[in-house]
Amino acid sequence: MTRSQVVMLLMSVCQLSIMHGQDCPSRQELQNSLRQVHKLLSAHETSYVQSLRTLRKKINLLQTSTARQPAKPTNVTCPKLEAPANGKKMGKVLLPGHEVHFLCDLGYELVGSETRQCKESLTWTGQQPVCKDINECAPSPCMNGGTCENEVNGFVCICVKGWGGATCQTPVPTFFITITNTSAATAAGAAGSAGSAGASVSPPATSSPLVRPSQCTQTQGTTHCTCEPGYTITGRDTSVCTDIDECELFHMGQSGRLCVHTCVNTPGGYRCTCPVGYNLTRDGRNCKDVDECANRQHNCTRDQLCINTYGGFQCVKVECPRIRNATYVKTSPLRCERNPCPVDNRACSQAPNSMSYHYLSVVSNLSAPRVMFRVSAVRMMGDTLRFSLLGGSRARRHFTVQRSDRQTGQLMLVSSVQGPATLEAEVEMSELEKRVLLGRYITKVTIFVSPHEF
């Protein structure tokens, strides 16, 4: 520092001291202060230079190790998997650690891996599954000599003469009555028709569709009466055939109910009906759900998602959570992520990093326990993952969370639920490093339970 610079600094310090009501420091005091400042700057400079040297060494080591490693492929995802024919694929992320799940349509069974995971080697675990038509004829459901024809999600029995019903379990009521005539009038009638094998007897006319006349023939003094299929002779009046109520008579047969939903008795037979939201299948007994969302038979608005349920649909609107110390942005129709937090805002950093929303549809009285949903980490940054169920005792009444492997937790249904009902469960995945929280990720699962068991 030159003499003129020292003089100017001394004058500035004096002016500041006078403004604060203090005496001007002497030249010696000023020089001592400058020496201290110089020492402080020298120490900082030394520390800075040392940090730069350390950083340069780390960069050199990193470059050396990178040069020794083989070049990684530009593609960092597993090959795309296709959904099996007559089935569905669940899961779109192809990064290591992620899982893809496969389901088959109704009437088909899965052969192969139900779940496949993308490995670090960018290959999939397991084998590609296929959906094979379930052979409903395998257990030989047709009785009394009936022939079974397999169909998608069902079967049809072709019955031999004398048997009917869904599984040929019902004897066709071609009942006959044998009557030995002993009256004089009958005897006279028989004599009048001598030389013939038999005579036909005309029954009285009937008006109700549930009542039909029987068909009677007389042979050598004996009357044989029969009814059309679906009718039977009741009581002593052999000239009248009454409709058989198959719905009542065969409400619960050996092979199950005649109809999966409602049985309606008809003259000489029966028919099955389905509730709103279902169509009757080809076998005439079962009901198949109508996908209103796929067929565009819904009234959801453009900002809502259509979720198909068994027997109907639900319109849902996904909104990001509103938390006091954090804000969220929707990154996909079913996912919200937290905006970056200020450095000094601890409350914001403790808020969930993301919220994911998933919707499932199940039938009433679904058997339990069973896995309903899986949550998995793509790549772990910390050393620990924890999975927990939020929502208190109400959620724990129906659900629990279990760990299936190091990076995956699964939501389990622990008790069957009778519909209609709507269940909600929140699964939290927490990531920690040496017991310090790195991030929280919440998945909210909503389950719509149908009022029907099909």
C-alpha cells in the first residue's frame, strides 16, 4: 500500500470515527488493523488454494476411473414388453428396479411370469407370459351324457334326449301317466275301437300359458299322457300339464345356480337377466361387465378421468395436495411432484416429494388376503427404505403393508368387503441415509367395490 493510499484510508477512518463521536485512530493503530486484515486475507487465500488443489485431484481421479470403465450403452432402459394377447400390461416405466405386471381377460389364465422386473443389466426377470383360454370343459361339467363345448369365459352343454338345464342336470319333464280303465264307458270305448292299436284322447283347451294340455293315447285299455318339455302333470287331472318353475326348483343345483344374477321363469323354461352395466354372455347364464369408459358411454368432463367399475363407472378429478409450507405441480394425470424448497425451509423439505393416485375396481366379497398394489423404488439414493400405511385404524381395518423385497412394498387386502363400497389407502415410502430422511413418496390407492360378485 502506498503512502497516499494510507493517508486516504486514515482520513476516511477519521471521518467515520468523528461521525460516531470518537477520536481519530492513530497511524500506528491503523497499521496494526491493516496487518490483521492482511493476515486474515492470507489465511483465506491459503485455504482457497488448498481447496482448489483438492478439487483438481478429485477431478483427475474421476477422469482416470471414467477412462478405465467400458463405455455404457446409450440406452439405459430395458426392452419394451408387449401385452399378451387377450390380456393387459400394467406399468410403463422401463428403468432398472421397476416392475411390469400382467393380467388376463376374463376367461383366460396366465401362463408365465405374472410380474417381471427390469434388472441393472437391462434385461427382464422371468419369462414373457401368455393368456391361455381356460378350458371350462376340463372338469366335465355336463352331466347325464351331455356333450360340452368350450367357449370364452364359459361352456355350453348339448344334452341328450330326456335331459335339459345348463349342465344337463334337469330331467326333461316328458312325464306320462298310465291309467288302467275299468269303467263300462271306457270298456265300451275300447270295444268300439276294436281292431286298432290305440286311440287319441283330445284334452280340454287351456287359456293360461303356464298350463298346457297333455298328449294322451289309449292302448288296450290303458291311457298314456305326456307333457311338453318344461311342463309336468300335477295332481289327478292327467289332461292338464303345469309349467315347471325351474328358477325355484333348481335354485342351487349341483353345478351352481342356473343364472349368475336373476332367473326369470317363462312358460316351459326360464331366462337369465343381468343388472344395469352388464351384458348377458353367449351361454345365457353369466353376465359380462360393460366398459363404459372404453365405449364412451359416460358423462365425465374433460378435466375428469373415467374409471370403469364392475357394473358402472366413476368420474374422478385428481388435484394436487395443498400443504401450508410446500407447493405441488401436476407432472402427469395421476402424479403430483413438490416444487423445490427454499434452503432454510425445513417444513417444506419434510413434506412428501410426490403424490401418486391409482384407482382399482373389484367385485364384492373378494377373497382375502391378497395383494392389491405394489410400490417400488427405481433407484435407492439412501441406505434404507421404509414402507408404512397411513390413515389410522380405519385403513388398517381392511389393509396392511408388507415388504416383498428390499425395494418393494405391497398393499395387502386383509378382509373381504361387501359392496357397494369405496376404500382408500395411502402407502408411504420413506428413503433414509444414516437415519436422516431424504424423501417421502406417497401413493394413494382408491378401490371401488361393486355391489355384485361378478
